[in-house]
Amino acid sequence: MERRHTLEPLQHSLNSLGDPPLPESIRSPSPQQDKRLNKIDKKAAFRKDALTGLHGQRYLCHMIDACLEQSRQRNLTATLALLQLENFYEIRSWVGLSEADLLLSDIAQLLKTSLPKRALLCRCHNFEFAVLLIANCSVNARLITDKIKHALLSAVSPLLPRQLELKCGVGLAKLESNIPSWPVVFARALHNLSLAHHHRELPAHLVSIGPDVALKHLHAALSCSDLELNFQAFVGLTEDPLQHYEVRCSLAQNEQSLPTRLLFETAAKNALGEELDRRIIEQVMRRLSKDAITKRRLVVTLSHNSLVSVPFLRWLEGRLSGRRSLASQLVLQISETDALIAQHHLSTFCAVIEKLGCKLSLSDFGCTPKPLRYLSLVPATYVKLDTGLLRKIDMNQANLEFLSCMVEELHERGISLIAPRLEQLPILPPLWQANVDFMQGNCLHRPSSSMNFEFIETQTVSFSSR
């Protein structure tokens, strides 16, 4: 089906999108509940989406919980497939709201006809669809999702302006009997969706630690002990009156050996990242209040769980409302991949952060194609270069020119660039030459429990040109 599109300039504002809040968890119906009240609740909660005719996320969450309950009683195989139209915001800004709605309706119909009968298709927030696959469909989940993704891209491409190309990603999560409820299933699907953009292999010594063991250690740490915070300085290459430290977190020494990276991976995959983030922020706020050094800025990395959580934003407002001076010392950091796969939450998240007076940082910058196009989604003050991209920066003049152009573009947007995880001193002069704002790494300052790095305002760096 071919339609004529009226092209409009790219005007990318998420404030008018009207992002819906995340749904509260829906419990499975209890036999003891009043039947009439139960029917009313179901009707309100499980109303179908008017545009696509599909059930919404509330109904899907209810069905996931029901499947989890069944899997604990008998052998049931099920998988959640989260299908995200990654750049539909950009497409909508080009073709207009009406055409975009028609296109979204067409996509829903295509997905309906492409899926097996035993698959439950639902529309989630804005430009996400989810499929619950049961039995044999679950076993063949990857094959099925690859097929519908290919069919979708083939069908939609002719309907779009030549300047655009639909991009979509798929995150799969198996419904395991030890999963307590739907938030963990969604967290795992989103985590795997993120890995599809930026795959991060765990070192062999971390892979050897089983997920059940890691989760046990995480629960123990959250229930009975403080987390241990360390701080690593950002060394400024330009004049800056502020002191910047990134907060590093690990389990306290009396906890048995869960490495930091595995700590955060385990939390994110089990919908516990928000709880971990709250604990870290509480400790950071106590430290800032105790030290009372107004020119200090602390960078705290947030999990994807917090980014998509309305309760987290309410909690943060409760802790920082009326404390703007303290909030101004906090720099909240999210990854580029998390920003990409949670676009429909970003307008609410960024609005709250800006209102409170916190700054934003975007890490892993450059791990996805054309990262500059996503900066309109996040009003970042800082971006931290992806280490994979940073490894390509050496004495090669073409690489240096590429970095210099990126830095120039960022500076025009009022954004500072951080080069992280530097281990060797010879990389410093080329980064300085490219006008990078901050450097971070063990060759400059190793993480420490105290913030005693000596920030020198003036220093001389020499290097030989070739």
C-alpha cells in the first residue's frame, strides 16, 4: 500500500509526546475477590489500544505473571520478545502525526498476520510491541522474531521518504520459574535489547559465577550492609573551577566477592538496579552534605531500571526538592544504549532532572551509529567517549581529525567530552590536541575512598609532532 507523505523539517521535541506512566504491577485475580469488582477492574485495566486494536502492557503483565505461576506448577515454556521501533520519533517528525499513526496501525496489522496463532501480541508504550511466545513458539523465539523483523523492514521501507530507514531491535527474555514477577522479565528483555546494540562480554572469571550465586550476594548486600564507594577524578585539560569525580561502587569488604561489573549486571537483569541506585545516591548525598565543598561534582551512573521508573523519579524529587544547591553537585549518568532503547521515557526523566537542578552525562558515547543524532533526546552537559571508539584514537592523523570534528560539534552544543579508562600516558597529548575536555583513568588517578586528588589549574604538556 503506497501513500503520499508530506515531508516536514525535522523538529524533534519529545515534550509534546504525552508519554504514559509505567503501569503498576497487576496481580493475578484472586478467587476470594468479589467477582463483580474483579470484572470492573479487568475491564478498566485490560482495555485494548484504540489505534492498533491490540491489548496493552497492563494485560501483557497480567499474562506474564499468570505464565510464571503456571511454570512453577507444571512444565511451561514461554518467552517475551520486546520489539522496538527505535527511530520512529524521527520518522514521525518527518511524515507528521496522522501519517505516523496510520503507519503504526499498518505495522500492528503486519505483525498480527506474521506471528503464529499461539503468540500474544500487545502494544507497549508508544513505539514498542511485545510478543508472548508459548511452547514451540518459545523454543523458536529467535527464528520467529528474526522473520517478522525482516518482513517488517521489507514492508515499511517503500512507505518511507528516501531520507529515512526504519530501525528496529528485539530483546528476548525467557520466563523462568524462579522469576518472581513481570518486572524482572521486562528488565531482562530490555537488558538483552541493550546488548544487541552494544555487546559487552563478561571476562571469564565473571562468567564462572552462576547467576543464582550472584543474585544471592546482591540480595545480601542490599538487605544488611552499606555499599562501598570509591571516587575517580576527571582531570580537566581546560580551565575549570570545579572538581569532578565519578562514583564507583562495590560490595563492602565483609561481603563475599561479587565483582562490581557483575554486581550491576545482576541488578539490572533482575529489576533491582533502581534499589541499588537509590542506595548509592543516598550515600553520595550524605557525603556531599558532610564535606560541604560546593565546587565538587559527583557523577553517579544510573541503571536502565531507574531510567524507566516513575517511582524512582518521585523518590528523587522527594529527596532533592528544595535542595537545589545539593542537586547541582550531582551529575546523573545514563548510557547511550539505554537512552536509545528508552526514548519514550526520556522526556519525563530529563524534565524532572532539569527541574531539580541536576546535570546529565551520557556514557558509551559513540557505541551506536551516528551518536550525535540522539543528543536531541538528552540535554547532556557531558558525554563520555565509548572505550571501543577511544581505542581507535592513536597517532593516526585521520582518527585524530575525526575526534577533533566530534569535539568541535559537541562544544558547539555546549557539551564537554570525557575520555575514560586511560591506562597509558602517551595517549594524553593527542587527546589534548583534539581539545578533549576531561581525561579519566588509572594512569592519572586510581579510584580511592577519599577525594584528595590535587587539581592543578596550570600545567605544561609537551609532545613531538611527526
